[in-house]
Amino acid sequence: MTRFLTLVLLFLCYILDLSAQTTSNPTSISYYLWPIEGAKAGEGILYRPQDYIGDEHNFEKLIIGAKPGTNVVSPCDGVITHVTITYYLSLNKSFSFRSWKGKFEDIIEQNKESMAKRMQDAKYLSYRYFIKSNDGRTIIISGLRTDTPLATGQKVKKGEVLGQIHYCYKRIPQPSICLAIDRGGKLDDPMTPFGLKTTFIPPVKQKPKAVLTRAEAIIDYRQMASSIKEIYPSLEDFMTEEEYDTFVEEEIAKIPENISLREFAYLIMNFNRRVHDSHLWFNYGIPLEVNDDGIFSPMIFAKVEDKVRIIVTTEEYKSYTGCELTHINGEHIDTLCARIAPHTSMIYDAYVESVFEQEMIGMLCNLYYERDKDASKDNKVKYTFSDGKELTVPLMILNHNTVSKFDRNLMENWLWSRYMVNRTGNWENDISNDSTAYLRLNNFELMETEVDSMLVYLDCIEKRGYKNLIIDLRGNLGGNPDVVYKLLDALMDEPIKREGGYMKVNMQTIKSPTLNYPSGTVMFEDYKKIPGRKGFYKISGLNENVPSDTIKALYTGRVYVLINANSASASTEFAGIMKRNARGYVIGRETKTAYHTMNALKFAEIGLPNSHFKCHIPIIRIVSDEFVSKDFPYGRGVIPHLNIPFTYEEVTCNGNLIYNKALELIRDGIYLEEPEEHIEAKEDSDKTLPYIAIGTLLALFAIYLRLRKR
């Protein structure tokens, strides 16, 4: 975790006055109910952890058999968090579809042909439920069949029927379910909670080497580079194939005879700066700070409005808040910024500009101490101000006590203006004033019950006559596109405007070794070649532009959409469609993800053998709209109708400036083109009077001539 994230987390703990208390002890809970209705705990077990299924070693799954048609029940009270149709390619690899509605037999029949092309049997497709129990564990049960799948977000009771037993894995020919338990993102014991003697052995994380040889680092780098070249569908947006190969060789040439994991991570970051994408990222699994002891300054600085100023301080240095800096430790501020700028975030798409501005406000101070070995020399820092005054201050260790010394109000505004740190839940709603409702989507990973509640809310504010709706997508990093279009359906009653559109992949069969797809897996047989173009394509159908027949325009009033540089992926898609279709007035800052091209939907996880770094590579290039204009420049994020640049006042005094500006626009009646037309008519009204008078006289004269002829 970076020093900045540590600071954020510590501050959040401080402002919320959280205490480190354990609410429940999973090991002390009462035993779960056996998932096979009417059976005793342990009855029907086919395979336990550490058993072999053929030549496959089963580490964490409990496989339970029963007669066809036997009910499978929930082992505990909890909430359904995910529902998918799943097929296990191996014990550790599977692919899934989001929950499908309809008869189970129809689902199997619809997939027989495509599964056969993959050399797989659709018989082993089954429903999989994720149940978040009240004790914090997540129980994962697959091998189910049902014609009435439960909805995500739905609460279940211990003993409630989930479905009937089906088939869970192609190597197990008898009806069976597969049960696994997750706790905090880690595999957990699936036997002890049922009162059984366990055979589960917790996995031991292999500790990576601290230093790689040049040969080991080259193996990892080439694996990463070749996998991205094979899989990543938008490489041509950044460089030609020849330029890519040259860049890779130049980077490999920089590798010394021995290289630390941290320095190797920095080398890969250089790669990520050339091929930057909000959906392409690396998991290094190690701290990347130069100073691991968490040393930090009691005076946090940032670049805003082209000046580097003190933004937040401890009480001792409060009088320096807002002062402009010219030098830090003798280095001119322009030189420092130029040196630090290349190390800011690469998590943005194509030619997006907003992220850099935000990072220089939020991360400049952190990067200075994180990347510079001399920044914390002698545990003190020397600041030189624009008035010539110099000040040397001692550095401090980050912990709960030292964070509490920072000015709370300034810290809240500094964080809020960019990261919306006090978000809760997936979505929130409120009433801003007598005419304005408020809907905040923290992400688009809403459960089905949450979507239903959101639609009820929209219907309610429509019936109650709220003329304006603010939809807040600031800090929304995306999620399920199905939720995006359900919300669009509720706001639009006309076809979505689009020009063209397609999805592209580089290959139909992945050859690179991945952690989530076996080599040789056929995935995109319905994508076709287009003469003269690289890759395989699926052209968007016309019916994809038509809103749903079941949900139309639940809310018809004015919509104001708030975005910022942390609005990404699905939130970019929503904001872009609202702007493109003149259905919403977009306010804030350019989104992190590009509007025209997004690389998403499916991802390949590449594990590097020596460093143990993981690379998350998007597989599908999505072009939903090929319309390009001044308002929709290619390669950029969604550009708001009203762009609001960062100001010092926002960062320190008004972290909610974008929201307040929306209320101001609503108060003044400004919405899309209507106010401009109205204002222009009003401004030009005096100028048009002479022309109206002349026109009237000419009309009267024409009538006079006609009467004379008669």
C-alpha cells in the first residue's frame, strides 16, 4: 500500500472515529446446515479437499452427490451477491455468464452448439450462487438447476431452497454440487463449519525473490510483452507493431545483471506509460515506496492553478496554508514537477487529459517522498516560499496519532474534491431541494434488488413532480453494463443515437499461458474476419439501439450528470450516451475512460513466473459509437458541457464544487441548448424590432397594391 493510501485510510479512521473491534468470530458460530435437503452433515461426500479427481488435485472444494431432483438448500442466513451460469474447465478455471432468466432446459439447449465448438458438454453448465453469510464468509455453491433463479441482493434463510442438484463438473458423471468457502478474498475451510473433521490445508503464499537475475527478469518481461501483443486489442492506438518491438527491446536493454523487485516494477511502469489503459493494469504484490518507514511531511503540498502551494498542514504549521513554494530541499519547483510528473498515474485511456491534473493535486507530495531517496534525508525538509522565506520542518511517521494532527476540514475538502472518500453502499438517493432529486451511483455493480429499488425511486420522483434530477457519477469506476442500460431505459424513450459500432478481438484462440483460461481455449467463434483489417470482429446490431419495451422513461424531467477524472468504464458509457442523445447536461471534468473505445468485458490474467507479478489484460475492444465531433473528440473521455477546472478554493474550501455548480445551474434554469436560445433571443430582441417594423410595412403595402388591382 502506498504512503498516500495509508494517509487516506488513517484519516478516514480518524474522522469516522472507528475502533478496531471484531463484531463476530467466525470460528465460534453455530454449524451450518448441510446443503442437501434431508441429509445429515457429511452424507453424500464424493470428494474432499486434498482428494484427486482423476489426475487433478482438489485443494478447497467439497463435492457432494445426491439423487437427481434433490433440493439444495442454503446452509445459512445471508444475501445472494452473485448468480451466474458457470462451466468448470478444470477444478481451478471456469467461465461464467451473468444470471439468465428462463427455463433451465432452454439455457442448456441454447448453448449446446457453441459448447460443442469448444469441445465441451453443455450438460455441465449449471447455476452458481454466492451467498454472503452473516458471519462474513461467502459460500459458493455450483451444480444447481432451477427455472426461477434467485435475484442478487435477495436475502435467504437457512434451509431455504436454492434449486435442485444437477452436475457440477465434467469429470464427475453423477449429479453433484460443488461447495467452496471464501473469507476476505481467500480460500477457507469448507468442512469445519459443518462440524466435520477437516482435510483442508490453508494455502501458503510463496514468497517472491527479493532480487531477480537479468535472465529471470528478461523471461518475465518478454512473457508480459508477448502476451499483451497477442491479446490486447488496441495496441495500434499507441504505436505500430514495429515501434512496439523496438520499445520492448530498448526496455529489456536497461535490465542490469541483478534487479530488485521494486526496480523491476518501476521498469514495467515505463511500459504502462506507453500502453496506458484504465482496464490494463499490474498487480505487483509488493510495497513500492522507497522509504518503507512511512515518513511524511507535516505540510502537504500540491500543484493547483499552475502553482505549488501548501494545501494541508498540522496545527503547528497552519499559518503556512496556501503559501506558494518555489523550492523544496533546494530544488526549483518546476524542475521537481517535471521530474515527478512521469511517475503519476497511467490509469487512463488514450488521450485523456484530466487525470494528470488531478494526480498533481493529489499525489505530488506523496510521489516526492515515495520516489526520491534523498527527500527524507536527515528526517527533515526545507521549504522556500515565493516571498523568499525559508522553513525547515522535521518529518514525521504516519500513524493514527500523527494523522489526527492535520486540519480536519482542509483534509476532508482535499480528499473529497477528487476521491469522494465517504461513499457508502453501491447507490444513494436524496432530495436536494423542492424541485431537485439526487441519485448517486458509487459504481454500477448493483444487485438486482438494488436496481429494482432505484427504478422505484425514479418512478416516485416523477410522480411527485421533481423537475430536476442530479445523477452523480464522480468517483464511479464502472461495473455491470446491464445496469447502465436499465438506467438508460428508465430515462429515455427513443432509440440511442449511434454511428457504427463493433467489438474486436485479436484472436479466436488464446495461446499465451493465462491464469484463467487454459491454453487453446476457443472463445470468439462468432467473431469474423473483415478483409483488409487485423483481428476478428462482431458488428453491432441495429436492435441494440432500441430501448427496452418493459421500462420506458420512468423519469422525464431534466437530468444533470456529474463526472470527474475518477469516472471510468461503465460510468463513461452512461455519461457519453446521455450527452450524445441530449438527455442530460454533463458537468464536471473529463472522464478517465475514452468514450469511443473501451477495452473491457473479458480479461486475461497473466502470471509472471519469477517476479510473481500479475498482468490484467483486456481482451475485447468495444467501439459503441464511431461519431466524432468537436464535442466528442476521438481518444478523449466524455467532455462535459460545463468543464470545471480545479481551483485552490475547491481543494481547500469547497470540495463539493461540482455538485454546488449543478444546483446553481438548476436555480438559473440552465439546461442544454434551451437557455442559450432563450438568452440570445432576449439579447437580440431590441435589434430585431426595426426589421419587424419594415416587414410589417412591406406586407401592408403589398395588400394595398392588390386592392388597387381589384
